[in-house]
Amino acid sequence: MRAVGLITEYNPFHNGHLHHLRASRETSGAEVAVAVMSGHFLQRGEPALLDKWRRAEMALRCGVDVVIELPFPFACASAPHFARGAVQCLEALGVDSLCFGSESGDLGALQGCARLLEERGELVAERTATLLRQGMHYAAARSQVCAELSDCDASTLPLHQPNNILGIEYLRALRSTDSAMQPFTISRLGAGYHDVVVAPGNIASASGIRKRLAAGEPVDDLLPTPAAEVMAGARAGRLYPDEDLLHRLLLAQIFRGRDYLQTLYQVESGIDARLTDAAATSRDWKELVDAVKVRQFTRTRIQRTLMYILNDVRADLMDGLLASGPLYLRLLGSSPRGRAFLGAARKRRRLPMVTNLSRIYSQLKRTYGPHSEDYRLAMAMLELDLRATRNYSLLMPGWSGVSRDRDFFEAPLDIEPSI
């Protein structure tokens, strides 16, 4: 069975995602669609709109065949780490191709950018840093540097748009891992990443949908019917993150002091003082981020740092986890066709597949050996995923009081597509 890989957050699954899913199957000629999906905390440094099981249910009911969780260290990370971790998961599963959405839709142009960044990455980084110190935004600075090095007009390079940026990182990850997966790209339809407008076909960006939800506006027509039903149930039960709870939990962590903050990933010199000062006076999440933000760091970078603080991510550990790559595959759910693919691909699988967390400790011990460095890192990676689930439960106003160790009690979803 040929499988196409999708790297996703589904925050939430909307009509544009449904188009991408169907176009990916058609373009790649695949029978099975496998999504590697972020868990409870996302690449832009935010809690997911819905928990990972509800987002996996959305995807499966709308036609995805397998949903694998991208572990926290890669899901809540910069674009290169996010892309590399997801590509490694798909490669370990035995997926044949990778199809991603992009504003460009021009695979050749994206591959050219990826090749330039791989071959001359140090020079690009050096010159980009110079422009950042002069006050230029990161995406614009890198686009200008790449234009200069490739002797092209900066306006023709696709580096400034978010899906292109991720697409280039996917292609770099395929190159750097010597992956055999064949890449494809689908042109993004309609609204831009940050747009709140609705394009023909009732296609809006996930960011725009979240803004509409925050404003109390209806979004059902922007989601496929099965996804809208999942969303409605979660909203009715108030099972979504509350920014006020997020802000308060962050303050409790920051109040542990600067010595503690300095042990955490990406809390660089000076940021600890800004965090401490901002925590003393900030009234909400946005005000906290705004107060900590400095010119040389993007807002997304600051938000990710706050997620590392919330989840107690130590600097010395995170470096090792990112270098190791994913050390297990966590199955969140599958369709009957997806289960057939997983069974057929079992012998090609390069990482242990986790379906029951009550057995994961012995499973990892058998795979890596109890005294190996990989076993130590796998256990640390697992602990971060478990902690992320517990902390996410603290953000939901409608939490029902069941165990916060939900990872141990949720079996992989078994869902037949409904559209």
C-alpha cells in the first residue's frame, strides 16, 4: 500500500485541510494518508485549540488514515527541528512520499532555496544575524540574504511566507536525512496564514478560524461537518485552553526565580530578568508576551520559550532530545485502511510503535537496552509528552476531574471516515 505523509497541527481541521488531504492522495497516487500531528503544544508556542485526541478524531472522520503524535520536543520547536522530527517519524513508518501545502506551489523553487540553505547555511545565518541587529524582521532578512547569494530578486524568493518556510525546511530535512520519500507540494487555496477573510469554497486559515472563535463568531461552515461536530462538543463542554489560566500558570513558574529560569531551554541571558519583571505586572497572556518581546527575537520564539517554562523543559536535556530525533511512534488513531497499512509496514518500521502506554516502559527497555543513552532520552521524551498532557488539562475550564494522566487511559482511536 502506497502511503503519503502529511505534517500537521490541525488546529483545527478545516476545509483547506480537507482539500490538501484529497489533493495529496491524488497527486502522490497514494492509497493511505498518514498524518504526523503535533500534540498539546504547537510550533508557534501556543496550546492547541483542542486536545490531541479530539484533533485526531477530526482528521480520521474526515479521511486521514493514520495519526501519529509528533513528540513535544519537535512539535514545540523552531521550523528546522519541527520539520526534521516530523520527517523522521514518517521515514520510520515506511511512508513513500511527503505532500505539503505552500503559498508558492512551485516545488523546484522551494527545492532551490532548500539546497542553498543546506550548502551555504552558515553564511546565510551569519549575514541574516547582521540584518537582525539592524532591526530587520527575520523572514525578510533571510529572504534578502538568500536573494543576494543566489543573484535573484528578493521578491521572487518564497522565503517570507509561513507555509513556504516550513516547506523549505521539510525539503532540507529530506536532504539531510537521505530520505527516500518523494516530495510534492500543493498550492495553498484562498486565505493567507494570518487572514481572517473567507475565500471561495468556505476556506479560511486556521489562524482566522481561531480569531473568529475568540470573538464568539460561528465557524461551522469553515470546517467539514465531522470536524464541526467535534468542535461543537468541545466548545459546549468548555474543553479548550483558557488564556487566563495559561497566564496564571506561567506566572507561578516564573515566580520560582531567575536561577530556576536560567536552567530552562532558550531562556537566554537577559530574558530571565525581563520575564521576572513582566510577571510582576502583566495582566494577561498577551501583555506578558509583549513585555518580554525584544527586537532580536520573534514573537513566536518568545511564546515557545514560555511553553518551555510552563512544561519545565531543561536546556541540557532539550539539546540531547533534538539531536536524537524521535525515539518512538505514538499512535493516536487509525481507520481500517490505516490499520491495514500499519500491519503491512510493520517489518519496515524503524522505531517502536506505542499503542498502550502501560507497556511502554518495558517496550522501550527492550528496544534500546536499560543502560543505553537512547533509553534515557526516550524516557525523558516520554516524560515531556506526559507532562504536556497534564499541564494542558490544567488549562481547560471544563475539565471533568478524571485522571490527568490521560495518556495511560486513552486507547488509539478506531474510526471509519464519515465523509
